[in-house]
Amino acid sequence: MNYLSTRGDTAPRNFCDILLEGLAPDGGLYLPDHYPQVDAATLARWRDMYATQGYAALAFEILSLYIDDIPAADLKALCEKTYTPAVFGTREIVPLTKLHDASTSSARTDFYLEALSNGPTLAFKDMAMQLLGNLFEYELARRGEQLNILGATSGDTGSAAEYAMRGKHGIRVFMLSPHGRMSQFQQAQMFSLQDENIHNIAIEGVFDDCQDIVKAVSNDLAFKRQYKIGTVNSINWARLLAQVVYYFAGYFQATRDNGEKVDFTVPSGNFGNVCAGHVARMMGLPIGQLVVATNENDVLDEFFRTGVYRVRGSADTHETSSPSMDISKASNFERFVFDLLGRDGARTRLLFHDALASSGRFDLSADPAFGQTRERYGFVSGKSTHADRLATIRDVFEQHGVMIDTHTADGVKVARAHLRPGVPMVVLETALPIKFAATIREALGRDPDRPPRFDGIEKLPRRVRVMPADAQAVKAFVAQQCA
């Protein structure tokens, strides 16, 4: 399997090269040169495998289609090391909880939450990041090299990356986050880590400023090569690939046979989580709709409704109670648009490099390709507000006795508007409620449950550097720490 750039660079690269590289040299994102197709016999075999052998076996089968430069025995061992009940709490790894939704009418629609938040940091990012940490350590040891990971987080990516990489040989982590814009629990998870290879940098700005700095540093090829800069953000294909697996696992749990279709709703900010669903659907998984749920920062919902992709500046990015989705520049969206435009790298570059740089927007509303977003690719969308969030958290708790976090609430609210009679709906749960305790108290008048291992985390000493939104300053800090 070879990988190419969304902006036209077709120089063949294998998986382990792009694992350590992050962005392509032309500023694009990597994708496989084709999506392997899963036929009915393979899907049936995988269904039985997941039921009898578990999630790690399923992950190995799917990852093997995309990774041919790691020996099979080693890749299997990495999957088995990553996806264990000891790390994720259950044999299924991503168990479904069924909710019977009152808004269905003519035919029964099964409504599920898929639990992706049972890992070390209580967020769905652990599903990919735990594997990524093991892949990085394996490949760096094989090459005798070191890696400096530069990442940006609006909340959950940072802690998931740091917990996956802490203590790993040959790896340093430099994680950028928007100063003061994460929940207290999220900040405590990251900033309380005292490991010498973990460096937290709080940027005076919003998440998009952090993400822009990561891209700017990654696009400085001389600096990137000198300091061996890699990334764990969802722009890294390996992370998105790992997320493909739980769509298959969710599908197998929600259906009895492979003749059924399932709809998935995904709380979306950077488009990585739902882009993994797009990949699974392109492989042949019987997904009907991919429902993109946004909060007040609705750049993605606006595109899927109107065909206009319009990024917002810092002043126009709302600070919300689902902060991990407070993103107005969805990096992974470029991967989908590349597919939407028939994998035209030159045109994708014109949109994401030239048009966004000059006007901050592009318009595909009159392009025949835009009509395919729903008809061919299954995408629909919706938006949730703070009031919706509170009402949904309250309703799900009162009706079903299930407490959900703010981002999952956005997903449930939007999913209810897209239920189809007889088609199961699976909402991807993105985090445990304790990460957003203030909003849970506002909705329910009580504190969410807290895993005992996190008792008192907000009171622990913190290790964090506050810096301006300046790529040069971040580069100087990285260079200093690597001296």
C-alpha cells in the first residue's frame, strides 16, 4: 500500500514513513492510494472474529490492509498489546448501550451509544492514541531514531497523547492548547503530568491558533527534519486509520447480519472522527448516513447544508460547553473534499491553500460534486446549542438513567433529527461526563461520577508554559528543549 498527498504529491511512501512524518511535504494530508474493498465473505468472517476473538483481532485484520511494512506477527502483537480489557475495561472494548428513543414513529428504530471513552483519559482519543504510542515506539526502535511530537488540542487529544507517550523511549511531546479554554478537569489531566518527556504549552488564543502553529512548524521542512518533528493530531493518517476499526465493531454489535444498514452520528470538530467513518463506508461497510453534529461553531454544518466552507477567525469562534468542538478550521475535512473532487490534488490545493489563504472560504454549492455529499457519500448534518445540550443531557438521564457528556449530547440531539424508520442509529460517545462537570451540574443539579484514580487531580502541581500565538516562539522552545 502506497500513500499520496491530498495536494498532488504522488511520490510513493509506505505506512511507516508517513507514520513519523505527519503532513506531506506539499502541505497536504496523506491518504492511501486506494481504499481496500471488503466483500461479503470478509465482512461475515470479521463479524465472527469480533464475536469470538475480540477487538484486537479485528483491528489486526483491518490495519493489515493498510500496513504492509510491519511484519504481520509484530503488528498483531501491537494490536494485542493495545486493545485489552485491562486498558479499556470490557472485552468488547467499545460496547453499545441501547436507548429506545421516543421520537420514532412508524417503525421501531434502535438507538445506541457506542462507548469510546473507557481508556486511560476517558475520551475517544484513547482508542487511536494508545495504538499510536505503541507504533511510534516500535518504529523508532527499529530505526534507532528519536521523535519530537508537536500537537494541538482543544481538550481530549492532548491528554490522550500524553498518557500514550509518557515514558516512551525516544519520544518527546510538545502539546499546544488554548490558554484557559479547556475544562478544569482537562487542564488538570494534562498539566499535572511531571514526566520529563512531556511539555505542555498554553497558547494565548483559540484552538485554531494552536493548530495553525503546528501546521506552520510542519511546513518548515528544514526545521521539521532537523528536529525530527512528528504529529499525533488527526492529520496523522495512522490515528485516523485506528479509528476506522470501531465503526466495524459498532456495526457488528448493532446488527444481526450484513444485509442491514446502520447510521452513525458523530460529534465533530476537526472532522477526524467522522472521516474515519467515511473511510469505513468507502471500504464497503454498510453505513447508510454519516451524521455530522456540530456545536455553535458550525462551519461543517454550514458546508453540508449550503456548500460553502467558511472558516472563522479567533474573534468569531465561540467558547462553548462542548469545548473539544470549538474549531472553525477542520483539518481532516481536506481528506473528504479530495475524495469528493475525484482525488484532484491540484484542485484541492487551490481550495485549501489558495482560496482559504486569500478569502477564508470556498464555495462548492454550484459544483455537481456537492450534490454527491449526501447521495454518494451519505453525509448529513445538524447543529446543537448550549440550551440543546442541557435539555438533551437532562432528557437522556431522566428517560434512560444514562449520563452523557456535552459532546455526546450534541450528537444525540442531532441524531434524533435524522432517525430513519427501521435503520439503527449509533451515536459515538466521545468522553465521560466528569470531564465537563460544570455543565453536568447545570443540567442535572448533581456532580457526575468520578473514577477513583482521578480524585483530587485538580489540586496537583502543574507543569505548563504560557506562550503567545507565535510559531517562531514555539520553534525556539522546541529547539531549547532538544539542545
